[in-house]
Amino acid sequence: FGPDRQLRFVNRPFLRLFLVDEEWAASAPPFERLLDRLRDNGRTPEVRDFPSWRAERRGWFAAADLIEESWMLRDGTHLRTVAQPTPDGGLLLVFEDLIVMLWGVQSYYAYQPYGLLGSTDIGNLSFVNYDLAMIAVAGVVGAPGSDAAWIGVGAVVWILTVAAISSVIGRPVLVLCRALFARLFGTTGQLAAENTLRDPRRTGATASALMIGLALVSTIGVLAASLNKSVDDVVDEQFTADLLVQNTNFLPFSTQVGDDIEKVDGVDVVSRQQWTYAQVETDTGDDSLGVAGNDASFDEIYELDVVEGTQSVRGAQAVISRDVAKDLGLAVGDPLELAFQGGRILDLTVVGVVEETETTAEVSVPLDQLAKAGVLRQDTSISIMVDPGADVGAVRDAVDEAAATSPVVGVFDREGFSDEIRSQVNQLLYIIYGLLTLAIVIAVIGIVNTLGLSVIERTREIGLLRAVGMSRTKLRRMITLESVTIAVLGAVLGMALGLLIGVLLQRALKEDLTSLGLPVGQLALFLVIAVFVGVLAAVVPAIRASRLNVLTAISTE
């Protein structure tokens, strides 16, 4: 929004997320009218007094600092909303769908400053990039359409199939439990495992709820671990700066921060970068490209993988990625016309083609060219090289102090930057795990019901066991081990299936999830949780069985 509070720009993910017509958005509606339209579309939080709520948001234009809110929409969408007042009196709004970001459907950022999180398409930053659904055979062999979608369809079929035949494929797990429990607990353990083998269909059906929940959790765990490992690998390979300064919310910030950093003792090279977007004409219409304005020091810090030409840009020159060159049919020496907000045009000449990189955008131009295009001068990221022999830790502290004028700006080294990204991934991961806890609750209820019915059906048998000398403690242990066996069956099947689906999805998304990560520690934890679930589910049935009157139980038909 400009200083007149009229809409100046929205990207396509915003239009899709908020169900806004592109022509209407192009008419530059005022801020209040846009909120009214979002409310009509059911894309604002449910509030009792909407006019007052709207008036409070109008105050964002005059806010002194960045504002962050959480919006829960009617359809369950959970949005992270960031409002950043701009120096000219305008406002920048950024919306991020927290629920779908980890699943890679689309993460609706307006900017992608450093670009280490996925696609370099500004406005379509994706953590996993493709529309993630979970069929695998077709996806692996390269059937038409999205590989991930094929794997997704296959995953659904697999889960249903495994649930249906769990009594067959799960038998080795039950036999192994019988051998293990017999060794650890003697006759009591063997009886417990034998009881689960009596009716394998019931045992498999009961374990299916836990199996489905842990299959989903394991799949997400593999994707998250792969994402974190991919980020680490990209940072290790491409993060050649000693320090990186950028907004913790990936938003642009004042150039004063960079001016102050340049005065810090021990700083050798400072490279400023500003990310924005531009429209380019294609055969199918206008398309949006990410544009990075790099200063002259960029080449002193980063060395790009040049396919053709050079990575250095001067004047009205541009370096483009290989994908952009392929899509637009461009080569070194060809003209490139970029249309910026406000209708300003930059006529550039392509001087280089480089491999895809996360250190710059799809199109790189000299920083002063963005000013000619009418882009408000701000910094998106600042890369720093420390003087040889200087203490990096001390310089970092000094840079951190210099950047303190902007509280939302962070100073990161290589490890810190990776940790910052991983913390965001883990935050979303915990949200997904919290939702999938419901599946575990359902599994506990299912096991309790199954064991309860089993105790009723075996009342006479339990009485006979008590009559021949089985103590109440051993009886409770037997029921508990039955429950643990069922839980372990569900956990093993679920984790094996989830691990397979996760690996196949990573291979289908290997252009973005470049490295495979296996959450071994988490899988071990899931198995422990499954055992705990089994023990918890057995409490009531075991107590009930141990309290049966022996004579009454024996006489039961």
C-alpha cells in the first residue's frame, strides 16, 4: 500500500489465497475496501465488532515497528500476518500459511531475501515447492503429471492396503514379540503374544489407527529432516560470507543499518542486496520474476556457477539463471525488458547465464538499476567478510550492536543461519505433530475397547488361569503385554510405511529437497511412545481383569 493507503501491488499467491479478483485488485482499492472484500470472501478472522477491528488495522500505517498477528480463518486456515510500515508512509503486508507451508503447497511470502528455503520465485516461496499430496510407482518411473501427486495417490492406496492386510504382513512382528516377551517375562509374556495371534484380524484392525497416525508422522519427519539437511548443505556450499545480516521475518529494512555496519572495526567487505520483483513478457503472457539488485562487492564474496558469459554486471546489464534463459529463450547478448511497479521499464542486456543459486535471484542487476526503476531503496540482506586475522566472534558482536537500531534485524553466521531456518521448520513440524496426536488418542481408545471386549470374551479363561495359580500381578502384566504388542505392531507398520513414502517423496522433490535426511532419533522416540501408548491403554482392562471373582469367572458360559 502507498502513502495514500491504496493498494499498489499484490502477487498471485495472495489473489489465490484470499479469493480476490485480479482486475479488482488492479483498480487500486483503499486499504479499508480490501479488508471489506476479504471479509466478504471469508478470509478474515471472525470478530464481534468488525468496524473496530478494521479501524485498529488502519493504524498499522502509523505504527513505529513491525506488527505480527495470527489469523485463524473460517475454513481452518492459520495465517501468520506481518505488517511492516514503510518509510514513505505506506504499508507492506506479508501473509504466510503456517499449516500448508511444511507440506509445500505454497508459502505466501512477498519477498525471498536470501532464498535458501526453496524456489526463487518471489511470492511463491515454497518449503518443498510442489503441491504435495502423497502414487509412488508412477511417480518414481516418471508418469505424466506431478511425481509427488502420483506418489500421494499411491500412499493412500498403500495405507488402506496395509490396514486391510495387516493381519498377514504383521504376523512376523507378532511372532517376534512372542519370542521376545517369552524370554523376558516367561509364560506370562508368551501367553500375551499368543492371545494377539488368536485373532490376527482383530489385532491388525486395532493397530491400524496407530499405524495410520505414525505413517503420517514418519512421512512428515522424513520430509522435515530432508529439508533441514538440504538447507544445511546449501548453506555450507553457498554461504561463503562470514556474516549475514537480514530481517528475521525476511522483510527489507532501512539502509541505515548497512551504513552503520560499514563503520565497524574488523569489517573488510560489505555487500548489500535488495530483492524485489518484476514482470517479463512471455509467450503465454506476463510472468513475475525475482530480481536481485547486487552492489559491486557481491562478486568479492560470492562466486556463481557461470554457464555462459560473466557474473559481473555493470550499468544496464543482467545475469539470469539457466531456467530463465531456457524459459525465455535468452542467451548472452540478448535484450531483456523488465516492467516494475508503477509502470517503469528497464531495458537490460544479458551478460551472463548462471546455474540456479540461492545467493541471488533469477535475475541479477546492479543495485543502482533498481533505483532507476523506481524501487524504494532498502536492503534485503547484507553479506559481510571479516578482516583476515580479526576475531569473527568479536566482529559479530560489534555488528550486532550496530544493527540494534532495527530490532527485527538479525546477524547470523553460517551455523546460526541454518539454525534460524531449522527453527521455522521445526515450529511447523510441532504444529503438525500436535494435530496428529489426535490419531494417537483414537488409537488408545481403539486398543482399550479391543482389550475390554477381549477380557469379557475370555472371562472363563481368565478365571481358570487365576485358579491354577496366576497372580493378579501376572494377569495385569499379561493384559498389558497384549496391549503393547498391538501398539508395537501399529508402530512398526506405520513407521516402515511412512519411511518408504517419505523417501519416495524426497526423491520426487529432489530438485528442492536435494538431500535425504532420516530422523532416526525421532523414529526411535515414536517406538517408545507406542510402547507407552500400549501400557496406558491397558490400565483399565488389566485392572478389570484382575478384579474378576475367580469362581464367578469360571462358572461363566
